[in-house]
Amino acid sequence: MQFVDAHCHFDFPRFDGCRDTELGKARAAGLQRLVIPGVRREDWARVRDTALAYPDVYYCLGIHPWFSADHRLADLDLIEEWLTADPERCVAIGECGLDRLRGGSLAEQYPLFEAQVSLAQRLERPLVIHSVKTHDDVHGVLNRCHWSGAALIHGFSGSYQQAAKLVDLGCKIGVGGVITHDRARKTRDTLARLPLAALVLETDAPDMAPEGVRPGQNSPAYLGGILAALAELRGTSPQALAPQLLANVEELYGWRRERIGE
């Protein structure tokens, strides 16, 4: 089987001193590619350099809603400058979005999120979106902006109805470690019912740890377990799901099929 970790904070300190080991374990299990999202301007160079140190690691540039207060709209000029130069292995804008529980008021978060949506629209780049208790708000922004591109709703934990509305706008829904926890009934039900073509695997490592993994110790090496949990939820096998999930992430990030696995 082959799979891709569509959202992994592989630049975070949790992986210092063990990146080669963790990536090696993930590759042995079938990992073909990994994407690191950027979360704030001061980290963008580190995100880029971490990705470029490995031939199968890619990255995004964005401003996470938790750090909205630390940024200005002018910071997005640097993202536009970098992306206009078509940098090697930079595949999307993000992680951006809205968070009702952390990061200040939504009024503070909205301008940066809307500006990143508009930038992605203008540059024809995918979006990686963080949404916590704001799925209707995110849908509203994308709808108002007449969003027509590709987007990943990372770490989705809303209702089936909310997910279906986002899928109707062309969004993919991230499937991570939360589905391995029995208590996550609403999310598990949603991911069991959505069209398979709308789903993308992710770890959000080192966060969003699967069942049996200590908080803060998640790794791309656990992606196969997430795939197995999704297969169980949907009443099928990992082998049956893997090709479609791979095709989904290729579509999301605009990768040509023949290049996966090279």
C-alpha cells in the first residue's frame, strides 16, 4: 500500500534528533510523501528547510489563526512573493483558518483568513484550513469568496451536514487519529458516511495522537493505523481504500499520478 500524510508538523521540536528514524519507519509502512504546513512567519524558513532536506517531503506557507494577533496583512506579501517564484515543493497556502476556542476573537482572525483565501484563489493554489467549531463560518467565507479551488479541512470534527456542505464546495476532509478513539462518535459517523473521494489521510503529528499513543508523541509512522481504523469504520479493507485515498491527495495538491513513488 502507498499513502501520503497530507498534514504533519514534521518541523516541530518533537522530531529533533529522530526525524530520519520516524520517517524511515513511515516509509517502511508505505508512506510516499509528507506535507508540512506553515503556521507563522517566523517558522516559514524552518518549514521550507525541513522539507527540502528530504526528497519526499513538501510544505505549505500560511498564518494559523492562533497567531493572528502576531501578524499583519502585509505578512502575506511575503507568501505571495515566494509563491510567485514557484519554489520547489511548496504545494499550498496554509495552515490558515478560524478557531473559536483559541487565538483571540473571530473578528481578529477573519481578515487574515479571508486574505489567505483570496491569495490562494488568485495564485490558483490549494488551501489547508484549520477549523475548530467554525465549520459554518469557514463555509461562509469560502462561499462569499466564490471558492472554486482545492482545499483540505484539516482535523475535521463537525457534523455530517457541515462536512457535506464543505465537500460540495470542493473541499477534502482530513482523516486523522481522532477516528481511533471510540468517544469521537460524531466524527467517526461522519467519516463513515462521506464519499470516499472526499477523504484525505493526515496525522497532524505530533498532535492529534491515535489511541494508545501519548499526547504530543504522534508520528507519520502511525498513518497506517489511521488507515486501518478508517477501513474498519467503512466496512472494508485498508488495501481497498488506499488507492482512492492516494488519488484524493494527488488531486488536492496537484500531483501527477506517475510521479508518486518516484
